[in-house]
Amino acid sequence: MNDLNIGIIGAGLMGHEHIQNFNLLDGARIGAIADTNAAMLAKALELSDTDARTSHDYETLLSDDSLDALVIATPNFHHIDVLRAALSTGKPILCEKPLCTTLADTAQVMQQVARDKVTFQVGMEYRFKPALAEMIARVERGDVGGVQMLSIREHRFPFLPKVDDWNRFNANTGGTLVEKCCHFFDLMRLIIGSEPVSVMASAGQNVNHLNEIYDGATPDIWDNGYVIFDFENGARAMLDLCMFAEGSRHSEELAAMGDKAKVECLLPQNIVTHGHRDTWAVDKTDIHVPEEILNAGYHSGATYHQNMAFLASVRGEADVVVTAEDGHRAVAMGVAAQMAAREKRRVDMTELGL
């Protein structure tokens, strides 16, 4: 089989990460790259191990009949416009998270994907972090019994600088609990194996970006919060987010507690622990990730495995792992959490049509 020819729309940090990981994967090559920023486009071409064609608009890339699949890694608020055009090509698409910044837009994409039967994957890299994938596998095997509680903590650095500082404003990102935390809400649904029914939250902007000014406007992106979801099956999940905690021992800690045991994932160290209720013993497993894969991005080796899964779905060898509906529901959870924190009340998912 010939290599799949991949078109990359958006040559920022995530576009670069996709290119670096496709470079490592057999059966794929970068055929074209599009971005409006000349410097980022030049860097992307430098990273690619092919003589990819470049353009300053995605319409030119979409007209390239030699491309077999598309990756969309533009800023969040551009997703919907690019997707409307990209979906009309009928080509397989991997779209970075969040799927879109509003539920109206995610619903439109979900409906178009279903109607036109497009192979479509949402870029939820966290599912594919090797240590986290091991934790999820143990839950799915029933090693912890029925999951009753899920705890997710991310204590990390502030949002990174992006081109034109687009990620400093809720209008561009969908808000922190959509932009950043859709990853975690997707994991909640996956690990618990049920749908959320309601959410309580407290969040705000207390430390980061308060003294920054862009075109006369101060950033309004939140930098911390607590979010608690109740699920249909009786389980509950909590997110503890702090984005001014650079000195954390583990930037991410996830723990699933069942009636039989507790399994925990510690990142970026790629450690999985398993605590047994009957013996009180705790087993520790270090998950090895090759340096070449770790160095190809910022997600603990996840993008390599995510893109491998995408290629398998494009070839018809496997089903899509993270569907448009998964992307829609993760954004819905973020929107509901933003509402709960902003309005200082419990929000039922039925208020969002779910």
C-alpha cells in the first residue's frame, strides 16, 4: 500500500507536533501544509521530512486531489469554518480538540459527519498517553470493579503563548473548561462508562495574564477551578485544575476508585499504581515510552499513538476511536461547567439538550 498523503491545516504548536509524529509512522507522509503565518509555515516545512507543498490558505490545500486525509490544527474558533469546507471533500479528517467552541457548531459537525459518513476523529490525545491507556485498560478489564469515583488533578504552567495571543480570550477558546478541560471530560465519560447528568463548579482567573493587554483588552481566560460531575450510573468525577503550579511533583494525577481497588496514573512520569482493598498492597508499574516518541511533542507520547489509530481508521483497518459525538459531548460538559461556575449553581445536562 502506498503511503497516505496527509494535509496539515494549521502550522502552530499542534500542527508541528502532528508533523513530527507522522514522520515517525510508517505508511504516512506529509503532502501539504497550510497556514496564514509565514514563520510558522516555514518551521512546519522544516520539521517535515518530505518536500510538502505549502500555501497560505486552507482552500488551496483542500483543492489538492492528491491528499488522502486531513489534519485540522487551527485555533479553536477557526475550526467550524475550516470544517465546513473540509467535510465537503469527503476526505478522512483528524480535528484537534475542542471540536468547536460552541454547541451549535459541534452539533452541526456531528450531523454532517453522520450524514455524509465521513471518517472523522477528534484529537483527544490524552486517551492515548501510554500510562493513561494502561490505567484505562485496567478499568475496562474490571480490575478495580465498578468505578464509583474518578479524580483528575492537573497542576501545571499557564497557557503557552500562541500566534496573535488568541488563547488569552474566552471568545476564541470557548473558555478554559472547554479549551483545556474537554480532554478531562472526555476521559470521565470513557473511564466511568456513563453519561453525565449534572455539574457543579467554582472557577476563575486569579493569577495569570492579569497585567497583559492585547489591543486594549485584558485576557479573561480562567486559570483555576474545581468541577464535579454526577453520572447516570451513580458515579461521580472531580477535576482539580490549577494553571499557576509550575513546581508540581506530578503535573497530572488521575485516580479511578472502584469497589475492588484503586488505579492511579501519574504524569508526565508515566507511572501507574494499583492499590488493593483486600491486602492494602500498592503495586507500581513504570510505563516505558521510547525517547524518540516522547521528544516528538508535549503529550507524553500520546500523539504518536493517536495518529497511528487515525491512520488505521483511514485504511479501514479499525473503527474511529474518538468520534464527532465524543467531541460534541466533551464540549457540552465544558460549556455546562462554565455555566455552573459563572452562574454559581448546579447545571443539569438536560439544559443543554443532553
